[in-house]
Amino acid sequence: MEHQNPKDSMKSTWRRWDRDRWTLPHKFFEHANVYHVDLDREVPVHSKQDKVPHVSDWSLNRWIVFHAAIPLILHQLYVYLAGRNFGPVVAFIFYYASIRLFTNRELRNLRELGHTYGFLDGDKHERDGIPDVGVGKVLTSVMLATVVRPMMTVYLTYNANEAPVSIAWRWLLLEVSLYGIILDFWFYWYHRIMHDVHGLWKYHRTHHLTKHPNPLLTIYADSEQEFFDIAGIPLMTYFTMKFMGFPMGFYEWHVCQLYVVFAELAGHSGLRLHASPPNPLTWLMRIFDAELVIEDHDLHHRKGWKKSHNYGKQTRVWDRVFGTCTDRIECVDTNVDYENTIQMSIF
């Protein structure tokens, strides 16, 4: 497959340019320091037959819960000390900042894991960087995702009369467990239709220009797809959960979305790790061979074009139900090192 349009180029050389050539988006990424690898730093390369380390489900859930709890605790502490709650505007600013910190910490953690354990298909191809022709577009996509989701959550669910202690604790575990599965149902069909319907493929093809994505390319797509990825699918999931009778208050939805954000970034990391998107029900999905691992979505990018497979991004539940799973290469069960389990460090 060849791309004749210069705007389709995935060549990424700008990090080695003379910085006088950099524009504001280049400087933003340099300041944020959330690249998938450091320049001139070794990345291990493995053959397909080398054992793949297994990442503990518990450590991933623990990482998210820890980082989700900090803003809730700080928010509640403010309510106790000030005797009043945040207004909607302050709540948006506060939770926008918390998501930015969450994603920055995750991206830097993923980078360290990449330098320690390497990447899938690393013996054939290194990870794609932010393309020279798309630095501004990638920045816009990242900013939209971090702004629109908290704005949407505040607008629909924030109530200044309810502090974080009002969170529906007895529902939270079930909401977190089902949110990713229900979201993946809507995402699966939206994603599959974008591949199967010729008139819709044009909106999705940009995202597939990367065959070896990195986390900053998670939302790299045309505007139509960006809308559904950032807002459309989460909104459909929220209203489905509400229809099913779940409370889905502001604080619960915030935690649910952090689980999704974590999975979206890790799922595009290409890390050579046997790791599943965190979900309290991963153990149950694994019994039915319906859990997702990083390699599944990586193969979707690497081998899929108009007709594809592995359409889910949180689970393989719907790929398993509708028969669109494909075989793993490096993360087949016999090639996974379950004895030396990796823990994702909180600090």
C-alpha cells in the first residue's frame, strides 16, 4: 500500500531539526516531554520467539485507582476546609488539570517500560513518531481529548451540592467493570462500520497511516472520527448506563473515563508486554479468551486496512462474539512469561 499524498507521510524527523525551525506545537511537545522514547537512548530489540513479560492486572488497577483518588481527596479536603464546593467552572479547570497530570504520568511510565522491555515487532520496525506533517494536528487532537471530555462530564453530571464523599460507592465497582465493556460495544460497531463501509473509510484512513503507533497517535484522525472517539462513544455509553439504571454521577463517570483513557494510551503504545486494559472483570474475560492485550490492537494497525480484525479497544468481548479476532504472534500463551510478573510502579 502506497501513500501518494505528502500529507499521508509518517516520516518523523523534526525532533532532530534545528530548533529555530520549530513552531509552537513542536515546543509544546518538547516542554511536555511525553514522547514514547528518548532520542539516542537504547530500546531493546527482541525476536518474535523471546518470552514476553506479563503485567499484573492488579498493578494496573492499583495505578489507576491511586491516581484517580488524589483529585477526589484534594477536592473533598477543599470542601471540608472552605465549607463550600467548587462551582462548575472551577470543577472543570480542576478535573481538566487532573486528567492532564494523569495522562502525562502514564505516558512517561509507558516510555520507561518501552526502554526497559522494547516494542512489539521491534525486530522489523521501530515505533512511528509524531509525523513531521502532523505535529500541529496531533497537538490539536490531544488537547481536544483532554478538554472536551471533562467539559462534557461537568456539563451533564456535575452538581455543586454533591461533594466527592457522595460518590455511589456501592455502584462504583460494577460501573467501572461494565463501562469499558459497554463502551466497547458501541466502539466495536462504529469502528467496524468505518472499515467496512466504503463511504466512511475515508474518515478513518488517516488513523491507519500509522502501522506501529505510539500513545500520542491515539486520537490522530480526521475530525469526524475525532468527534466520535472523544465525545460520541463516551456519550452513548453514559446514556446506555443511565438507561440501565446506574447512577453515573460526576465522580463515578470521572473514574470510569480514567480507566478508558489509560487503556486508549496503553493500547497504542506497542509495548512488548502481555498486559490487558485494566478492568475488575478481566479475570472473567480471560476465562472465555475475550480479554484484550496490547498486541491485539497493535495487529489491528499493523495488518488491518479496509478489511480488518480486532476492532475492540477495551476488550475482545465483541470481537469474540462476532468472530473478528485474529491470532496473536508474540503474545501467544506459550510465549508469555507468567513467572516473572511485572508491576506498574505508582511512583
